[in-house]
Amino acid sequence: MPLSSGHPTLKSELETAYYIARDDGAEGVDVIPRLASDVGNAVHKYMETALVSTDITTPGTQTSAAAASTSGTPGTYTSPGTGTGTGIISFTGDNVSTMIGEIETAYYKARDDGAEGIDVIPGLAADMKAAIHKFALTAKVETEVVVNPGQVITGYMAIAGTTTVPVPATSLVGAGSGEGALS
Amino acid sequence: MPLGSSQTVLDSDLQTAYYKARDDGAEGVDVIPTLAQDVSDAVHAYMLEALVTTVVEVDTNQPDSVGGVSTISPPPGSGTGGLS
């Protein structure tokens, strides 16, 4: 499910969170801890709907073995490879908790500054942005990789009479994995 | 544009959303649906700017055109991309 699918859910969950806060607040409840938790969890859930797409390169140089190399010499991948990666992002529970804590702090600061007549919006927006941005950068990216065919393999030799001759070869589709981060 | 750059836009979009909610609320409008939409739009636009970098490990046993297979992995490769 891509971010475009998670987006409407994020909107819906934020709306629910705000209505709960409004209604609880009307009853005199301190709404901030619940609101921060609901907003943080909604953002977390949304971000984990992301799909990752990458273009990959691999340097080659690995060795290979083939029965067709009747001299027994190994092949070596002498050209780099290209391919694609697809995957997901995930977050640790600790980082979710940290974001929720920072959102909570931002809301309390806005409440307290607002009580003193300060325009809280620039500060609240900056603090929310900082919490969300810091959280996003903790994402762990994991991909499954497909390596395109066609890397040149040299070194295979076949015995032909009293001499040996090269056995030309190229790679077929390969597989791998990727790990990384967002920036 | 990486997240480091788009965070400025996120900040601005959130400010705009909050000011709109404040002003609409002052007129007695139920601001919550629009605020939720605007905040979710801001976060969504921000995330779509993310750049992805990965370290790539290629598996052994990659086949080749003469029936061979790779016996060791190459040094790590790299991947770059984005989110959708």
C-alpha cells in the first residue's frame, strides 16, 4: 500500500483525534497526552505505508563456477551490474514513543504560551515539524533487489584438443537485498 | 529534494493549516475536517520528497548463460530512490 493509500487514513485518524480532544476538552480533561499519542500513532501508521523503489548498482568482481569451464578455471564478473530494489520502511517502538513525547511537549508549550497571549502557531508548527522530521529520519529501509542480466563473465576456459579456449558467458537475473535510510 | 530541504515546506504548510483553523474557528466554523485534511496533506507532501539510499548485497548462486553460478557475493553495491 503506497503513501497515497495511507494518506486518506491519516486524514481520517487526525480528524478522529481532534474530535476526541475537542469533546474531552469540553469536559475539562487534559487532552494533550491522548491527542499527542493519537496524532503520533497516525503519522507512524501513515509513514509505514510507504513503498520504496530504488535503482541499484553492484560492482561485479564476484567469481563463479560452471561445468562448461572444462579446464576448471572460475569465471569472474568483469562488468558492474544494475537493477532495481523494492521494499518498505519501518520504525522502532522507541522512536515512535520519542515522537509522541515531542508532540506532547509541543502541545503543552502551545497551551502555556497561548495562555499568556502569545501567537503560538509559528512555534507549534516548528515543533511539530521538528518531531515529524526527526522521526522520519529514523526510518529503516529494507528492499528486495533484482539484478539485471548481462554482466560479462570472463575466465571460463574449455579444453579443445590440446589447447584451451575461452567460454563466453553473461550473467542471468540475480537477487539480493538492500538496507538503508531516508534523507 | 531530500527531507532536510522539504522540512521547511512542512513547517510552512503546518503554519498555514493552523492559522486557517484559528481564523475559521473564530467564525464558528467546525475546523476539524479541514485541519485534518491540511495537516495530512502537509505530511504527505513532505514524505513524497524523501530520498532513499541503500547498501546492496547480492546473493550467491546467481546463474549465468553457461550453467554456472556465482560462488561469492560481490562487494556491496548501492541503491538510490524514493518513496511512493
